[in-house]
Amino acid sequence: MSFLFIRFFTKLNMEENKEYEAHRSPQKKKIKRYCAFSLEWEDMFEHVKKVDSEHGKCILCNVNLIVKLEGKRAIENHCNSQKHKNNVRGLQSSKLLSTFFVTKFLRKKMSFLLLKW
């Protein structure tokens, strides 16, 4: 008896579900709007450069960023990532290689001082 009741009950649920599906309005496709890389973002984020209209690149991390779908948020998400933060910290704590070389200005200054002496 209980088997018949369960079978009858599930059959009713299936019929109600079919009616619900038939009356439900079809969903419209969402229109995707693409973003283009803005040159203002290079000023806002110092390590990001434009590659083309849909892509940017973080020079510090050597990562290509796709701004086509998320726009500025893609760059912000990368800048808040742990990898980027570690690279920024590493850059701040290390010296530039150019500080170890003598420039033309220093060479002239040193030669002037040696001639004076």
C-alpha cells in the first residue's frame, strides 16, 4: 500500500514540475560588455603597463592581466594578491643594480676632484 502511495505522490510531483517548467518564462541571455585597458590605470598602478586594448601586464610579477571581462577590478585583485605583495616587499628591500656602477656624472666629478688635488 505504501509503495502505491509513494509512486502516486511522486507522479503528481513530476506532473506539477512539468507544468511549472511550461509556465516559466525563458531566461534571456545576459549581454556581455567588454572593457578596454585605460591609460589612467598605468598612473594608478605603477607596475602595470598596457599590452593591448584587452590586456595589461604587471612588470614586477611578469603576469598578463585580462581586463576584457573585469576591467579595473582584475588589476586590483592582482595587486591585492600575496604574490604581488611579496614581490613589492622584495623590490623595496633590495638595491638597484645601477647603484653599484659609476655614472658619467660621478666620473667627471671624481676626475675634477683628482685634478684639484
